[in-house]
Amino acid sequence: MTIKQLSIFAENRNGALYTVTDILAKENIDIRAFSVADTQDFGVLRLIVSDTDKAKQVLAAADMIVSITDVIAVEIPDTPGGLSSILKVIYDNNVAVEYMYAFVIPHTNSKAYVVLRVPDNDAAVAVLQNAGITLIDDRTVRQF
């Protein structure tokens, strides 16, 4: 069970993030989660949005470099140690994590959500499901 993430390669300059978010706002595309990784000259904006295909289309039409990546999203307790408990399962099962980021939805009763990029989604999903960890699908994350 994976979800679709947009990755946008952007020049590290004033207004680059605004441009991306403005395009999405004008198309009524909601950002559910995001992460920004940067270097001195360029950055990668990773987004979970309400309409991945439309977002890719409108951003590409604005001459942006955009790709779609399958990632895993898990539900964790929004309490001290919640993230650690998930990472222990991942560590104990030798699953590598390339990157991750988290988001909290206020009305979800003490739950947080973590997006994980791993080399083998199927293996990671099996490990997480075997440990009783709740995975979130595309439809669910877009309903938040």
C-alpha cells in the first residue's frame, strides 16, 4: 500500500516556493504534507497533494521538473515515543529509510502520520503490516 508523492526540482531562489504553491492554489489543489530539502543552488520540494496527476500536469506546464514517487504513509501515536516505535520495527527488520517527513491532523485524536521513502516498498509494507502498523492509502490521505 503506497501513496503518490510529487517531487519538484526547483532553483534555490527567492520566490521559488511561492511559485509552486501559487500554481497549486490557483488550480484548487490542496497540499496535505510537504518537505523541502535544499542545497546551495537547488532544492527538492516533496508534496502529498489532493490531486497528484493534475498537480504534475500544471507544474510541468509551468516548465518545472516534476516526478511522481510511490512512498509509504503510516499512522503513529502522536505521543512521546510514537515515531521511535515505528522506527524500531523498521530497524529490527533491516529496512533502509532514504528520507521521511511527518504531519499531524488536529482532528485525528492524537495520531500523527509519517511518510517514508524506502528502497523496497513491498518489503517495507509487509514488515509494517506484520507488526500491526496502520498504513494510509492515497484515498485516505487526500481526505484529511
